[in-house]
Amino acid sequence: MATKTKQQSTNKKKNKHVLPLVLIICILVLLIASVATAFVLGNAKYKNRFIPNTYINDVNVSGQTLKETCSIFETVNIPTYLTITKHNGEKVEIPVEKLGFKNDTAEKVEKIYKTVSKKPWYKGLFGEKRYTFKSDVTYDPDKVVSVLKVTDFGKTKNKDAEIVFENNKYVIKDAVQGDELDINKLTKYVIDQLNNGNFQVKAEDSGCYSHPKITADDLKPTLAQLEKMFNVKIVYDFNYTTEVLTGKKLMDMVTINKQGKVTADRDKAMAYVEYLAKKYDTYNTERKFKATLQGNITIPTSSDAKYGWWIYQDETCDQLVKLIEAGKTTKVEPIYFSDGNFTFTGRKEARSANDDIGNTYIEIDLSNQTLWYYENGKKRWECGIVSGQTTSAVRTTLPGVYKLWDKQTNYRMKSSNSEGDRWDVTCSYWNNVSLCGIGLHDSQWRGYAVGGDIYKYNGSHGCINMTLESAKFIYDNVPYDTPVVMYY
């Protein structure tokens, strides 16, 4: 009984040792199976991917395929467009594919991939592997040139700053920077920027733009001169009124350069003088007149009658040009036409808007052979006369408005006419009323025979004959420039 009990005790001890061993074996089998499974699964997962803890250019690419990894770095290195910013902020976008762009990113990533993929994937679990590369980007410069040449960078033209007249004053209108550019300069600059990896380009930095030639600052001195000239007044004195040239009308005749020098446009100045002449000239015009005996009549013109205002346009234009270029306010008379010592004006005191004879004048009724002198509207003298003989055209006294140009005493009248008449006589009082030898003078050889129809058969050679007393009265009392109105 004692022996059996001992055997049983020994078996029990053996069983106690077998159970832990089996358990350990089972655990090891499971562990090996798990590792094997993990290894198999890892091999499957990382067969075509980067192994764990792989970094390229500090980017974690663990578990990424080659294609996925390449797309990451291609996106980073090359933008979709080359963007050129114009002078006004507008952007012109050019697809980089048109420029022949490509890089070696895929090649370099693939090289790293092949290096890494040869290692067992699980080695990545025990430490990081870091790789770096720099893409070399290439493009076709010839394509850049050709593409930029046909790219639309705008059509706006440069416009110089200018001075304009607005709201009754001069202002500077700023220059306009247009789109005109030197495409060669821009192309060279773009290529330089692309070589440096810059796809955002400011066109102005290339110096490609041509700029307006005249800026607002350039015109400031001219503006100041214009403002000064705008207030200049050139006043033409016409005795009874004035004509003021100023403001815009004056400035239309003015050119001012950058140095502020004023130049007058002669053609425009002449146009203004012509306007003055048309408005104020009275020379060689018919006139309304209230005759002593005949009432309201019209005085015709004739080649002998020289009375009225006649602006000498060329000289007055020269005068106006000088006044404009002097740039100072002034008051002047226009220059009137002259023939020697005879200036074609009327009597200043008689001048008005509707008349230039006034109420002081000599009136000669050739049909009634009578002369009157009115002074300030009152008759001071009346006498008979003998005018030119009407049987001869060259001797007939022509109607018109004459003027008392000159006075002389003991004047010798020596001349002839186309009909062969000659004369050589001296008068005591000569009152010249024309530029062709017609005067109001005494004819003592007639005695007191004046008036009536004498002029028809024994008239003068065109002068107005009168008694000594009447000729002396005119000489002593009638002022120079007095109008002499003759009519039939």
C-alpha cells in the first residue's frame, strides 16, 4: 500500500510541470502566428508604398504610393499659371503648360522610393528615415517668347497730361498710363523671374512700359501762366464804347509752352481784328442823314469822299499779337489806316453806336447849292456855293461824307484833269476836304456870284467855291475832322 501511494505522488508532480510548458508553447505559437500575420499584412500593405517613418523634404510619406507622393511635390513646385500683373493691377494669367514647363520631381521621388522599398518594411518601425531632394524645373524659353508676343496686355494708349478749360477755369487733366509696352523687355524679365522660380511677375518692375511724355507736374508752371493770362484784359477804345478781350476769348488765341512763354496765334488774332472791323468800321458806308431842306435821306458813297473809321487790319493784328504776348492788361485804340498824313477816322466826338456824323458838321446841298454849318445842333453859318460843273463827269462834285482834313492860307491851286483843263490860281483860305484836291475855298474871281444854277454851266473843277467871307469863316471856326456831308 505504501508503494502505490508513492507512485501516485510522482505522477502528480509530473502533471504540474507539463501544464505551464504547454501554456508557454501555446503563447509562443500564438505570438509567432501574430508576428507572422503582422509581417504578412505589413508586406501586403507596404509592398507598393513607402515604409513607416519615411520623410521626404520633411513631409511624412509613410504609406504613400509613388504616384501619391509625386503628386504632393508636383503641386508644391509648379503653379498652374504664370501670373503677370499689369501697371493698373489687372492680372494676365498664362497656363504654364503653354510654356513647356516640366520638372524631375517624379524621377527623384522614384529614385528614393526604390531605395526605401528594398528594405524590410518593419525596419521603419525602429527609426525615422529622412530624404531630401530639389526639383530641377525646366521650360522652353522660345515658347515663353512666342506666347508673350501674342498675349493681349491691353489696348489703352498713353495720354499726356493736358490743361483743359472746365467750369470757367483751367485745370490739369492727369496723364493716362496706357498699356503700350516693350515686349522684349518684359519677356527678358519674365524669363529671369522664371529662372528664379517666381511665377508672380509685376510688369512694371521690368521697365517695359513707355510712360506719358507730359505729366501733371510738367504743366503746373503753364497752368499758373494760363491763370494769369486768363485775367488779362486788352481793352479796345472806340471813343463811345470799348471792346474787352479777356477770359476764354483771349485764351483761344494763346499758346503757352513749358517755360511759360506766351505765343499768340496770329490767324486767330486776325479773325478777332476782322470782327472788330466789321462791327466798328464806318469808312465807305452809306449813312442816314436828316437834310435841312430835303429831310431824311441816304448819303451814298463815292471815290472822293473819305470819312469814317477804317481799321488797318494788318497793323492792328500785329499790335494785338504784341499785347497778348506782353501778357498785361492795357487799353488801346486800334490802328487806323493812313495815307501819308491822313488817317482814316471820323470826328471822335461824333462817334456813337448808330452814327458818326454827330450834330457838328458842314452840310452841302449840291442840288440847292447851299452850305450850312451846324455846331452842336445849332446853325452857325449859311451861304451859297458853286460846286463842280455837272456837264463834265471829271468836274462834277461827287456826293458822300467828306472830312475837313487840312487848312491853309494863300494856297496855290495848280493842276489839270483828263479833259485837258488846266488851272493855276491862288485862294486866300483853303479848307481841304479830300485826298484828291477837293476843297472849300474862296473864289474871288467870281465876286459874289454863288448859288443858283451857276454850277451847271460855269461850275468849278470839283471844289466848293464860296465867297471870301464864307471861306474865312470855315477856316476860323470849323475844327479839323469835322464831317462834310454832300448830296444832291
